[in-house]
Amino acid sequence: MKRTLQAGLLLLTGAGVLRVSLFSDIVLRYVKAGLQPYVIASGVCLMALGLIGAVRDRPGRDGAAEDEPGHQHGHEHEHGHDHSHGPRIAWLLLLPALTLLFYAPPALGSYTAARDNAKVVEDYDRFDPLPAHGPAPLSLTEFIARTQQDDHQALKDRNVLLSGFVTPGKNGTWDLTRLLVACCAADSQSLTVAMHGVEAPPADTWVKVTGTWHPQGTLGTPSAALALDVTSLQKIPQPPSPYLDRAPALSS
């Protein structure tokens, strides 16, 4: 690969990285929010390197157009090969660069969750009181923790509000799912709560559900089922940060 093409490929890759990180939040499909500034910095560096390479190898610069061919010939004669060409494997960068520019892959979803390791929810020292009225908005993390750790059984007969995406199961069953990442999508772990009482929406649909704990096992102990008897379901857009497990907002 010639140096001019190397510079162009760096510019293309940098533009793709900036498109998903600086000019949109698409990058949050692949890494956690705290890494977004570093991805932006990487894109800026790639653009800068590409611009430097393009300017340095511009034809006619300080007589380079006249001197460079002879210099390359002598250098090639001395060492047996031409250093002005990069490795051909660099062309492999072209496809991901074009992908970032024109088609950004979606966030991980039900396919990954069905094959993923379950996230172990840490032990809670205490739980804040639930709202006095209406369904209690909970993250999946808090719902799981309250179901199996809260010996006061605050969730007994209590309406809760959860959100996540649909992961189909066997025989028409389905789970409400969230994927959490420590760094990037490659290290994802899943949080799942089984849904009862409503038909499964299409896979990967983001939904907000209201319901009560499905009475199976002993609430407040590890034997309690991580399940919900759904009374209402609403389809919602995918959140900008799909790997942040947050309690859903109450409908206005």
C-alpha cells in the first residue's frame, strides 16, 4: 500500500470513529460511557496522522516529486525492497472504517443474552423505602436484589415497573433482559427476569412492564424466582446507553 493510500485510510478510519463517538452516541453500543472521551481522542489522533501523512507526501513538496523516484530506486537497490509501501494487510482496515461511516452495528441483544453468563448481583446492605403509591420503578439489578435478599419482603403484592429488551425462551416463554459491561461489549453479562402473563413481543424489542413478583420460592431468599406476573406492557425506544441498568421513568 502506497503512503498516500495509507494516509487516506487513516483519515477514513478516523472519520468513522468520530462519526460514532463525537457526532453521535452510537459508540455507547460498544463501550461504556466513561470510555467515550478516549474513543474521541483516538479518532482525532487518526485524523491528525492521516493529515500529516497526506501533507508530507504531497507531490511537488520541496522538490520531492523530482527527487523521490531516484531516492526510492537507490534505497530499493541497496536493501532489496521499497519502504515507501506499507503492508498489504493494512487493507483489512477498510471494511471496518466503511462500516463505521455508513452502517454502525447495533448494540448487543437477545442473541448474546441467551448465550451469556448471568451477572451476579452484589449483596445490598440496606434497601431504600419504596414509593408509597403507584408502581415502584426499579432497575433489574435492584429488583433481583430485593427479590432474593430483602428479608422484609417489600415486594410482596407490590406493583413494580421494569424495563429492558425481550429475550425469547423455550415454548413461548420470554425474559426481560439487560446487558451490563465492565469495559466494552466483549465482556457483557446479562440480567434476566422471567415474564409471565403476556405473550412475548418480538426478540430485542425494548419494553416497559408493570407487574408483581411471581410467587415461586420464598421471597427475600435465594430460592425466590426471578420472575414477574405482568399486568401491562409498553414498547419503548432503545435507550441511548443500553448497557446502563436504570430504573424506568414513570409515564407522565
